[in-house]
Amino acid sequence: MELEQNHFKHAILHGRTQLGIWTQLGSEIAAEILAGCGYDFIGLDAEHGPSDYRDIYAQLQACAAGGPTQPMVRLPNQDISLIKRYLDAGVNTLMVPQVDTVEQARALVSAVRYPPHGIRGYCGAPRASKFGRIKDYATACDREICLIVMPETTAALENLDAMAAIDGVDAFFIGPGDLAASLGYIGQPMHPEVVKTIEEAGRRIRAAGKAAGILCTDEAQTRRYIELGFTMIAIGSDQGLMTKGAEQLLAKFS
Ligand code: 3PY
Ligand code: MG
């Protein structure tokens, strides 16, 4: 059995825009439904929301059954033993929150690579290798693993150019909520100063030859981010859609 190509990784590295949807409900049923909707990627969130390791594992299985959408898992933290477990579970597109320094970014690259290039612990037949059926998984997996780090603070922006120069960091996904908080505008990810800072960060990321991403639910600003060359954009979430959809439905009769 062959290791599947990570179409998402190849698309962002070639500058093709990928649109995604976030799932925050911690539900494999929601993940299966969303995986069939035609989005390029689906964000499975283990940082915020109720999902733990086994929940994400079930959501990965649901995504595989639901459609061709690429699952992207946002880890809860930078714990290397947890990264190893998610990789073993078959996560090939990992997003790591709150990465502020070059040292942290380098440690993440090392965590996703087997020796001699890194320190990922070896397991004989993980789900990632289809339980041992992909014979060359250990030597081929680097090619398809996509490491996305999240710059979400002013400290991260100071170190952005140096982090972008690291081989093995494929992309940067800016967290507008945390960045707004770090800039002194908590709860205002669309504040003009925050948006200006995000756009400038996107320019620097692209100038370094890396892919830039963002979560944005404002249609006009999403279109602007796409024009500016952001190639990974999460444009909504299951929780947001359910809340808005349910309220709008009821409002028709009130
Ligand atoms: C943030 O807005 O801080 C996020 O992490 C969103 O993805
Ligand atoms: Mg964040």
C-alpha cells in the first residue's frame, strides 16, 4: 500500500487557496457531515472545545468515511509526546498554537521527524501506516507531513522572519483572536489595527516563501485575505453555523 499524497500540503506550497471549516463540537458525526461538504480542509480542534485524543481519533475515522476533505488537527499545546501520539493516529497536517520563538518552532520540526532528522518516537505499525500496510511509511512520511505553526502574539511577530526561515515549518496560521488580545484589542479580531498587523504578517510570511493562513468569518475581509495571498482560510465553524442557522430559522416565525 502506498502513502497517500497530502493534497492540502502540495496545494498551499504551490499557492493554491484552500478553504476550510472548523469543527468545535467534538463530534465525529459533525466531522463526517462536514467532510462531505466539499471544503478543502476541516479543522479538528484539540486546543479549544471538548475534544481529547480519542475524540480526535474518532473524528479522523469519520473524516475518512465522510469525504475527501483534508483533516487538519490543532493540537492543545507543544508537548512532543502528544505530537507523537497524534502523528501515530494518522494526523499528517498539524497546527500548533502559541508558537513564539525560533527554539519552539525548531523543537516542533524535530518532534515530527524520525531520527536522524528529529526525535519522533518509532512505533512499528501505527494507524498512520495503515497498521503496517504502508511499508515505507517511516522513510516517506516527512514528504506528506505538513507542520503549521500559529503566531498569535506580538513576540511571535517579532520572531516571524527567523521562524519562517526554518526548514520543516511549512506554513503559518495566524490566530486573530489571540493576536488581537496580545495587541491590546481583546475580542476585536476585526479592529483595523489588528487587521493591518495580520496583513503585514501575511506579507512577511509569503516573502519568506511560506504559506499563510487565517480564520476569518467576515466575507469581505476573507476575500481581501485571499487577494493578499493567504492560502489557508477557515471561513466558518460548525458551532457558529448551528447557532446562526437555528436563530435565523426561529426569527422567521417571531
Ligand atoms: C485565534 O483566533 O486565536 C485562533 O486560535 C483561531 O484559530
Ligand atoms: Mg488562538
